[in-house]
Amino acid sequence: MSPRRSKATLPQTRPPGKRLHLICNSHLDREWTLDFQRTRRLTVAFLDRLLSMFARFPEYRFTLDSQTIPLEDYLEIRPERRRDLEKWVRAGRLEVGPWYTAPDCNCISGESIIRNLLTGHRVARKFGRVMKVGYTPFGFGQVSQLPQIYAGFGIDTIFFYRGITGHDSPHSEFLWESPDGTRALCSRFGHWSRYNFFMNVYRPATHRGQGLRDRVIDWWTEPGVPFKLATPDHQWDHYFLLEPARRIDPAHLRGRLAELVDREAEVFTTPAIPMMQGMDTTAPNPLEVEIVRLLQPELRDGETLFHSSMTAYVQDLRRSVDTASLRLFTGEMRHPGPPGALTTIFADVVTSRARMKALHAQAEHALVRIAEPFAALDAVLTGNRELRAFTGHAWKLLLQCHPHDTISGSGIDQLERDCVNRCEQILSIASFVTAEALGRLHRTIDLGDVPAETIVLSLWNPSPFPRSEVVTAVLDTPPDLIFDAFHLVDSDGRVVPTSVSWYRRGEKVVRDPADLTNAFAGWTVQMHIDAQDVPALGHRVFHVRRGAPPVSKERIGRAPNLLENEHLRAEFNPDGTLDLTDRATGRTFTALHQFLDGGDNGDAWSRRAPTRDREISSRGFPAAIALEDNGPLSATVRVDLTMRIPAELRHTDDYHETWRSDELVDLPITSRFTLRRGARALDIETRFVNNAKSHRLRVLFPTGLAGAQVSHAESACDVVERPIERGPDSPFALGDNPAWPHLRFCGLSAGGHGFALVNQGIVEFEAVDDPQRTLALTLLRAYEISLCTVSFRWERLPESTGSQQFGEHVRRYAVVPHRGDWQRARLHAEAERLCLPL
């Protein structure tokens, strides 16, 4: 993510003839400091007012924050206004799209990013036209493939500011190249990002000279009447000003435009300068029209100020810009600025509300990679298209989880509850869609001369490549067919290796649409199956055949603390850590899987250690180790330990000093380590119960790969490399090594050896700049809600405890030692195996 430096220098004088595009806009968070329904009430009032403005002022234009979902939210309440919206979108007065929601792309898959744009385009076209501008002033850093993804939708100009600073690109304009070579013209706006005109001209003129930081108002002189409910359960509600009447004060308007233009001319390379009029939650106002009229006499020779749009500004910019003089950046855009102790792009949002993120990843995989593909295959092979409406609805629910403040978990508790509810609905839809589609596909299989009274098991592969692995299945059999009275054969009659985990007698409900519900009586057995060569997006068939199964005395669990297969040897230590040997290379990775708990005095966006932190390691606590489910195909070791950690943070009244309390609470942790025949990965499921406030729990894997210089990690449609060492020129030289977002795997390599972690829904990792080159996964970050509802002031909500993430958590991940780099190790295949079981 480093720039290729050009010889471009900042202009020393202000060129004449500035074309000042006033672009009225607002940043519409669907849910953040208010829940969705309350925010929708504001959106309805907002769009009511906007439509009125269009009718009154023919020159007025507006950019709807690049989203289309506000239109749908509005029309659910105001269905009669659809034609009005269509009229102004077609006329180019209201610019909508290209996105459906405004996502943070670091926490979602590449497919979700593409579908967001695709849905945004489809919705916008229904209203008349799509804004073909990559307006992305949201998201906490930009993924590397965004120029290529945008180009697929005919968009070649991108606007963002999180992930690029004036230190990296002194000019506002620069070029950005994706890994495939696709280039886009980009702008980071100017000195004041997406609100330069609003903060420097409009707000001072309408708020008695007040700027961005002047946010404490007088009780008695503010226009309008502040009102809120006074019941105890509404004590934390925001006040709303009733009928706030404002006007433009010429004394506070005079000279401000010229000052702004001169300042912005230092960084913009063309005479075209966007005057961004709007801020979070600001509504359209007739004063925006009046202020343009009042400023006309203040324009200097050749200057013009006029109502414009993002589309018109991009056209002007492209006619004027000299791209040969611009700096070129490649890869992901996560530049935090110059070296300093506080460098941030709000990167720690990826660990906020970790339980929600884990559930989202599960729902995303279930819909995107299992339910929808098999429903499509069902439609092609059987002609049944009934499921398309359900998957379409599930996609809408998924995309409604992706607005940047929603998927990042950076708002109030209701935001998480609503997102969890959507994810649970997605999982429900994906479950029955998958069952119905595979049921019909199962019926298309030619079983040849298999007897009618035969239990048939079809195993389906959701990956685009063949897979061979041990899978776990739960089968129901008749009363006379207990687990030791049958075995499995494949379609060629060959016996398939299996092993049984457990069995029980019981009944299963049978639904018949033409009858009452009935029941099967019999046995339920969980078994492991050695499934070989399951074709890409295809299936293999197994039959239950009467007769005792072959008996194998082989066991993967060699001792209560030892697992071993053809590729790996895992030995567990008394403190609960493990030593893992890659049998192909002979290299042993020692003391893996340590837990480390530290304090967190941060917020949703930033993790900050207390001024007096106290880190607690699991290695100081006794561990109980037991062997479970030991067989020839799979074995599991269970490790139980209970850490004692500080219950909460203490602080001075002004929060200047913080420290972890002396009071301790239990942090019980149970990890199950499973090794299967033929597996090159050790699977881990960790369950823990959080009883503490304001802390971060990580699991550490000291790799010993001291020569590793970079980490590698899956990102949206890419695998990215990040430096590990913090030299004097590193932006992180004076602070902690950065933790990075990733999707399903991360790792590092050195000297022909590699070590990787595969996971589902654990979004943050760190490659620690220490001699052991430790890899760390963040399992939990608990913090007190502090919202920057009022800039530079914090709205603390200690009574809202959702962000503290109390209760049980489940995390799934796997350890993969390997030869060479991530490509040779086929880490994408290991990620498919963990996240998309056969």
C-alpha cells in the first residue's frame, strides 16, 4: 500500500478562474446514534423537505450520500411520493447510487461488495438513473480491489479520505491501481474532507460564527425549543429542536468563501473545486439557495459559484486534471498518516461487537456460498425457480447489515440487536432453501439398481474445486439398524471408512403436507465419513448397507494429550498450550494457543490500553486436558481453564487516568482441538464466558519464524501483504504494531516454512513485531459505549452494556503449518473446508 512517488509539487500561487461546485449532500447513517426506526423518521422528514425544495428552487440539486436504500425506507412510509422521486432522479436533480447501502468493505466478502453495487444500480435505475461516481466517504480504510470492482460497473472516479492523508498525497487528486492493473482517478477531497463549505462558510454564517468545535449551545438563546420525553426510561434520549428558525448573518459570511477557496487551492490541482455542503444528519434548507445568491458579489475575477452535483464535478475534473502529474498508489488504502503515537483510521471497528460479526460471517457464508448456488443449480436442473424470491429477500437482509456503522458495530446496542435479528433470519432462509434445493437435486440422482428400501446419503461440495476430507454426518436409521449393524458403500460398491461418535434411540418428526405430522422411531447416530474426490459443485453418493462395519484399531488420539495423523502431531502441555509438529518438514511450533487479556479504555473505533494496564496470560492458570471422541478418522482433545481477570476499569473523574480494578472475575475457557485423517490443519473451537468489562482477549501463536518480513491475509477478492517490522519510517514507529482486518485466513512465511490461521468471522489479527513473530487473533474486545455524536465531545452510555459483550462466545479457527507461501499451502482451500463443510 505504498505510493509510487512522482515529482508533483504543490502549487505556489492561486490560479485564476476557480469553478466552485456547490454540492449539497448529507451523510445518512441508517442506524448509529439512533436506532433504525427513529432514524427513518428523520429520513422521512428529510426527503419530504427535499422534495419541497426541488419544487421551489429549480437550481437546487442534491447528492443522496451514494445510497439507494433511503428511498426504499422512505417509500414504505410515503408510497404516494414515488413518482416525485422518479421525476427528480430522472431530471438529474437528485443523484442516487451507485451503492445500495454505504458499507465498510473490510468486514464483508468481495461478493457482498459487488452485490451491494449491483443492487444499488438496480434500485437507482428503477428511479431513473444511477450516479456513476465512486463516492465512498465511508468505510474505515479501502480494500485493494475497489478500483477493479468499480470499473466493472463503469465507474472510474473514486472519492474517499479514510485511508489516505495529505502526508501521503499532498494533492487532493491521485491515482489508485488495483492488483489487476485497473486504475482510477481519485480524490481525498480537500482540507475538510466532505464538508468543507458547510463547516467553513455555511455553519458560521447561520450559527453566529460557530465552527466545527463550537458545539455547546446556550440554554436560552438557541433558536427553537429543545424537547424530549422526561420519563426515567428516556433520560438518555436526545433533545430535538422544535421549529428552529435560522438566518444568514452577513457579518459572519463576509470573506469566508475567499478564505476557503484560497486554502483549498493549495491542494486541488485544477480550477474545479467541490464545495461540499452538508454533514451528518443535516437536512436540506432554503438557506443553501440563499447563500449562493448572497455570495455572488464576493466572487473574484473569473470565479463562479453554482449549484452542482457529483456527476457534473467529475466531468469538470476529468476535463481539467493532468493525470501524468499525480501520484500513483497501489494496493489497499490504509495510510494512517505520518509517524506518531496516535495514528488511526478507526481500524479497531473490526473488533467491535465480535459476537455479531461472527454470526454475520456464518450467515454470509450460508447464503452466498451454499443456499444461493444450490438453489441456482436446482433451477437449472429441475426448472424450479420458487426459491429465487427467498434468496433475493435474504440478500436484502444481508445488505442491510452492511452500512458501515452497522457492520462495524460502532453505534448503540439496538443496532447490534437488529443486525443479529437479520442474520438469524438469513440463516433460517438459507437453511430451508438449501434443504429444498438439495432435496430436489437428490431426487435427480440416478441410483441404478439400488434397492428401494435403502438409505441413500448424497454429499455435496459447494466449492469450485474437488475436495477430499473427513466429514461429520448425523444419520437416522430404523429400529433394527443400530450403528454396529450397517456400513456405508459408495456408488461402485466400495466400503467407505467410517467411525461413530455417538448414538441414541428416539423419534424424528415427519411432515406430510397431505396429512398430520407423524414420526419415525429408530436410532440417531453421528459418524465421521472419509469422503474422497467429491467433485467441484458436485456430489458423491453413499448407501447404507446392512452388515457390520469394518473395525479399525487405529486411533488419532495416541494419548490423553496427543493427537497425530499423517501430517501433524499435536502435543498438549500442562498449561493448556500445544506444540505442533509439521511431519513433512519436521518443524515444531511450540507454546501455541496462549490467551492474553488486557484492558481496553477505547471505544468502538479505537482500542486504547489503560494508562495503568495489567495483562493476564492463561499460562499462569492450571488446565484440565481430556481426550474426546477418539477414533481412526477423527479425535478431539478438550482443554478447560479458568482465567481470573480484572472485573472492570477504574478511572479518575475526567478519565485522564485509567487502570484495571483489583476485583477479579472468572473467565472460563473451553477449547476443543480436532484432528482428522488426512487433514493438514488442526481445527479449534473455543467457547468462553465473558463476565468482565472493558478488556480485550486474544489468542497467541508464537510462530518462531523470525525471518518473516510481511504477513499475508485474505481480503475482498485479494490476498494482501503487510509489513511486520516498524522501522523509523513506519507510520507505526512510535506506537503499537497495527492490528489488521482480514476475512478467512492470515499467516506468514520464512525460510521455506509457513504458519497460518484460518477462521470464520474473526476479523482482526496482528503479526507482532517480536522475535517469535507471534500471530494474534482478537477473540473479544469489550468497551464502554462512547459516541462522537457531537464532534470532539463524547456521549458516554455506561448503562448500555451490549458493547461489553457479556455471556457465552464461540469462535472457530484452525492452525495450518505448511511449506512455502500461502499459495503453495492452498490456504483458500483450507478456508473453504472450515467455513463451507461438505
